[in-house]
Amino acid sequence: MTEDLSAKKELAAVKGTKDILPGEVEKWQALERLARETFELYHFRELRAPVFEPTELFEKGTGPTTDVVTKEMYTFVDKGGRSLTLRPEYTPSVVRTIMEHRLDLEGAPMRYYYMGPMFRYDKPQKGRYRQFHQVDIEVFGEKDAAVDAEIIEMAHALLRKLGVAGTETMVNSVGCRACRPAYSAALREAAGKRRADLCPDCQRKAETNPLRIFDCKVEACREIAASFPSIQDFLCEECRDHFAKLRAYLDVLEIPYRVDPRLVRGLDYYTKTTFEIVSSHLGAQNALLGGGRYDDMMKDFGGPDICGTGFAMGIERVLSVAEIAAPLRKILYVAYLGDAAMRAGLILARFFRANGVECLVEFKDRGMKAHFGRANKLQAAWVLIVGEDEMAKGRFGLKTMATGRQVEGTREELLALLRES
Ligand code: HAM
């Protein structure tokens, strides 16, 4: 009787996390490769920061009134008594890294990308995990709305390569420190009038940061928020002008978009541009990626006054709608008889691998028939036959499994044949 290992609950993966197994991981690798290729064409460079950071980084960066900080962080005290947090997002980490290494003094364009796990203690559901993965890009020191349009265009270029169809791009401006206070006051007033109908969380948000009411997932609150004043009516001249330019650049780049005045996004740091690309093929968790401008974060961290803009794409969500063909693998299976042939097989496998051929040697005492059965099962493209005769002659058998054709040759001759097929 085989034991049901899935019943060992205490050892099972943690709720909201997912194993990515062979068969699926190839799609992840393809996405990562295409993302890298795409971003480097736009002169982005990879920047890798740690998985955990001081808790204050996110409290200050992501923002103390966000759901992410108030409810969703994986925070723990380490043995040195420090409060650390598994990053819920990447943007504050990049800002910290730039400041710590004074990358702003190097004179190189500050365009960075990264791919990796993020952690949020949210309610798991389809498209929402507690460990999920983002592809993140950030640009610093570019005030012009043209760069916001350029990164939106870059996101589209990547989604196209990934075969993602049926998307909609939403854009908005959330203003700046000059114009947002008046909007917050108007929201507070509107929320005050409906206070009794709002959930307790939103009643609190009305006091602390009324913009955050737009993030509420309670249907009644969403309906009420839909009737709140629009930020578009409160933008100062500079923000209005920036937003007009963003739309004009998107038109130049022929990116269709919709202005959504409620798109404030769930993080506190945004200024001016916000955007999201959503999929029409997904349910509640339909945001494939989101981002925007955050011109004050570095200054607020006590660093130089350098503006930033960027976005993060959710890998799980994108892969759930991507059309990526799994790469075709051609495997050479090494079939040997006896110990001496096995050792010769190892050396042959090294030769073929060094020449770019994927090779498999299994260290089991099998007869030739069993080797062929195994090669068939593994859908190997070819079988290399190594026996005593073959070793003595220095010539080996090669069977092409699809055709059943078998030839004999030196390893160099066989390599030439493999390369041709
Ligand atoms: P975000 O909107 O919080 O933005 O996350 C970006 C994307 O990550 C979402 O659109 C979604 O695809 C994915 N995502 C978020 N939470 C989850 C989850 N629990 N499970 C699965 N996927 C998820 C940010 O994180 C900002 N740092 C983006 C940014 C970069 N803004 C400026 N620069």
C-alpha cells in the first residue's frame, strides 16, 4: 500500500504559496527571459535587493495608511531584536539601494528591473497569493511624462511577446502635494456625509487618508466611493499639464487607454501618473500590472530630490493568460550494458553536453530492452548505444526514436548527425 503523503498536512506548503513544478516552470523561465530581453532593449539593468528589509522602509515608503502596511506585512523580530519585513513590494527597496550606493552619482541612466518573490498576508484566492512574484521596473530622475508613456509602451511590448491579448490600460493622475490636500478634504467631506454607510475600516480611512477608501473591497463602500468627487477636478496646473502630456505621448505611441479618475492605487507614494493594465479574461484579481510616479519617496527617505516612476507585473496572473509554447526539448538517452560501458557512457555524455546536447545517463543496472523502454517513456529523441563491442571499436550506435533508424559512428560523427537533425 502506498502512503498518501499529501495527508501529511503539517509538512504541506503554507497556505497562499505555490510550488512551481517542471512542466510549468518552463513558462516562468520563458517569461523571465522575454522580460529581461525586453527591458534591456530599453536600457534597463538588473538590480537585486534582499528579500527582507527593515520594517520602517515599508512603513515609510509603501505608506502607513495602506492595507499592505496595516494588514498584510510578514513582519518578525530577528534574534538581534530588529523588526524585519519580508518585502511586500519592491519599489522602496530600489529607492533605498540607490541612496545607499549613491547610484545617482554614477551618471548612468537610472533604469532598473528585477524579478522575484513578494509577500503579502492577504486572503488567498484565484490570482492572489501570499507569496507571489513580480517583475518590477523603476526609472529615476526623469520628470517628463514621456517616460511614463514609454514604460507603459514597454509593458505592452512585453505582454505582446507573452501572447497576452484582451487587455485594457487605465491611466489617471493622483496629483501632488500641492493639489492633493484640497482633494482629500473634499473626499473627507463626502465620506463624512455617508459615514454611517461605510465599513468601520473606511470610517477610519476617512480620518487618516480618505484616498484609501477607493481600495476597499466591500461592495457597499465601492458604490459609495463611485459617487465621490473626481481628482481630475482638483489637479493643479502642473499636474494637469503633466497628465495632458502623458495622454498625448500615449497617443503618439498608439497605446489605447481609458482615463479612470478612481484609479488611486493602493500605495501611498504615488504622485501624478498612475496606471494599470487589466485583463478581460480574469475575474476579481484582474490587474496584470500596475504602477505610477512617486516623485517624493527618495526625498522623504532623507535622500536627494530625485523623482521615480515604474510598475510591477504579477507573474502568476500574467502566466494565467499568457500563450507561451513550452520549448521542445531533444534528449539523448545513454543506454549502456555493464560497468565499463557505464563509465564510457559518462565520458560520452560529457562530450555531448559540452557540445550543447542535453544528455541523460541513469545509473541503474538495466538490460538494453529496459533502456529502450525507459527512453521511450521519457520521449528521448535519440538513444546512444554503448556496449563492449562499441567501446572496443570507438564507434557507437545512435537510434533516432521517431524513425527507428539506427546508425553507427564515432562520437564526432554522431554529434554531426545530431546537429543536422
Ligand atoms: P501593486 O499594484 O501592489 O503595485 O502590485 C503590482 C502587481 O502585482 C499587481 O497588478 C498584481 O498583478 C500583482 N500582485 C499584487 N499582489 C498580489 C498577490 N497577493 N498575489 C498575486 N499577485 C499580486 C506594486 O507592487 C508597486 N510596487 C508597483 C510599482 C512599481 N509602482 C511604481 N513602481
